Amino acid sequence: MLTPFVPYPPVDGGRVRILGLLDALAARCDVHLLSLAREEGDHEAVGALRRRGHTVQPVFEDRPSAVSIGREIAHGSSLYLAKYSSTAFAATLASRLESSLYDIVQCEYPYTGQLITSAPRTEAAWVLDAHNVEHALSRQLERVAEPRNRPLYRLYARRETAARLREEVTICSSMDAVVTVSRPDASALANVVPGLDPVVVPNGVDLERLIPNEGRKASRPSGLFVGKLDYRPNVDGLRWFVGSILPLILGKIPEFELVVAGSGDSRRVASVLRSPGVRFVGRVDDVLPYLQEAWIVLAPLRAGSGTRLKILEALAAGSAVVTTPVGQEGLDTIADEHLLVARDANDFAESVVRLCRDEGLRLRLGGAGRALVERSYSWERAGELLSNLYDELVERKAARSCLTA
């Protein structure tokens, strides 16, 4: 399993999915994890993964310079692929493939999927776990860019979208199988990659850890926003909520408090975090106490791909959730039964006010959401789906070998 970062601690959606799949697969397969390690704390993270029983080989190196990223972009790469380009990682992968017999090479994100073009060819089947549809995400972000930044951002986004589309088509076409987290993502990739038939492996949640607390502890009406604060869809969503939605809520419920729990570089939203009615708690290693305390969990997303793990975790914890159609996309949730879905700022504010004033509704949504994830979203099920896919790929490879023998 190839990852563009060390998937621990599980402080964002990408790490949560990779760690969930890794734990589930380790019960079924002999899994070796090869991770690009460029972040502070990665030594400790690798140690934590090994204590969980995983075989991990990190490739430690500094982040690429702006010059090297610019060089990659000048040669046609997208910004995202350029940021994760690494000759050391490619060389380590080549060595592992040549010295060990693997049935499957699973790439997390296209960032590691790009390595298929330079890796030595072996009998291993290659699988891409796409996480998102990157070109569609880039196009959405162009549409919601702030007006004052829109002309410049549109120029960047058009080039980035075209580059991501070209890369996704090339990488997906090179794989033996492509995995997506939702049916809409599978359809989106199938529409641009001829003959592609992605396998849907939904996200899961840790049902034993994420337990409901019906007696919410917060003494004042509160909403919780969770997410990486250097991830553009989260930045846009938080700015939109604080700038356009929060004032409407405070006009009707002055004591309402927005709690922001976020990892990553928060400088892009520093002014937002200082706004009235906002309390920033920074990175938290365990979001459960905050989920159990907040009256409502907020996912004001106007751009995104894949499915929102933060929403699944909130539902598992029995939280009442307010989101947008983008936030709900790909999840087997029903509006007004499992969560509330708002289409604009006024609707979002009204939904929050309604929940603050109606404890019964909060409890009803929380109970229905918990029941849904118990039925449909577990890492054990995700691991089973992937393991079945691996069996099919190995059998297919064996059959081809017999025909050519």
C-alpha cells in the first residue's frame, strides 16, 4: 500500500480512510505500507503504526522546493501531482517490487498512482484508491472562488483542472482496477475514462469508538466544524459559514458558539477564526469529546468529492448534522431523516436555529444517523469488498498466465 503521507494520527479524512482500510486489510492480507514522510511528527507516527502491528517503511525527505514544484508544473504536471513527486519514493518502491513478491500494489490517491509509469513491471496487480475525483473537485472550487480572487483563480483553476483530468485519465487507464468511495465518483470517472468500471468501496467508521452521548454537555447552543484548515474546500466552507451564515444565526440566538477543530496550516483562515462567536481549539487527536459536546455538527461544503468522513463520524456519534447537497453527495442519507440539507446561506442558518430550538429533532436525527452507519458503513465491510477485489485480480492474472504459458 502506497501513501503520499504517513496515515497517522487519523486527523483528516484521507488518513482516517487509509488507516481504516489498513486495519481491515491486515486481518485478511499481509500488508506492507510504504509512506512518503515529510511532516513533523512522522517518526512518532511511524512508531504508532508499528505498535498497532503494521509493517511500515517510511521514505523520509524534505518537502519539495518551490523551484522543483515549478519545474514539474512547467513540464505539464498539475500542482497536486507535482507536490508529491519524489525520486526517492519511486526508487524505494522499485527496490521493494524487485526484491519481494507482491500480489497487489494499492495506490492511495493519484499522487502515488503516478508511480505506475516508472515502476518495474511484475506480476502484481495495481489498484488505485481514488479518494476523490480530482478534476471535478478543481472545477467546483473554480465556481465558488471569492469574487475578488475569481479572475486570477479562474486562470489557475482552468489549467489545474485540465492537468488533473489528463493525469486521472492516464493513471486510471494504467490500473488493473480503480476504487472509488461512492457511486457518483464511479460514474464521474467512468465518463472520462473509456471502458473504466470502478469498484465502489464506501468509507467506514469505528463504531466501537464513536459512541453517542444523548446528554450533550455544552451549556450553550453550539455548532462544531471539523476539518483540515489548509484544504481548500474546508477553507471555502468555513469562510462561507462565518461570513454569510453565522451572523444570521447570532441575530436569532446571540449565545450561539461555533467551535472549530482543525489541523493543518490555519493562516488562510486566521481572520475568520477571530470573528465574534467563534472558538478555535486547533488540532485534536480525538474528535469524539467535541462531537459528544456540540449540539450540532456543521459541514457547510460548497465543493468536494468522495464522501465526507466527518459527516459519517458525526452520525456515528449520534450528532445532529447540517450540511449542503455537496456534503450529502454519495452518502446513503435521506434529508430530514438522517440530517438536514441546506441549499443556501439563509436555509443553512434556519436549519441551525431550528435544531437549537428543538431538542427532540436533534435526538431523532442523531438516532437515525447512528442506525444508518451501523447498517451501511463499517471498515470491516470495506476490507471485505477490497479483499474480494484482490481475489478476482489474482485469479485473472493467473488465468492470463496459464493462457500464455
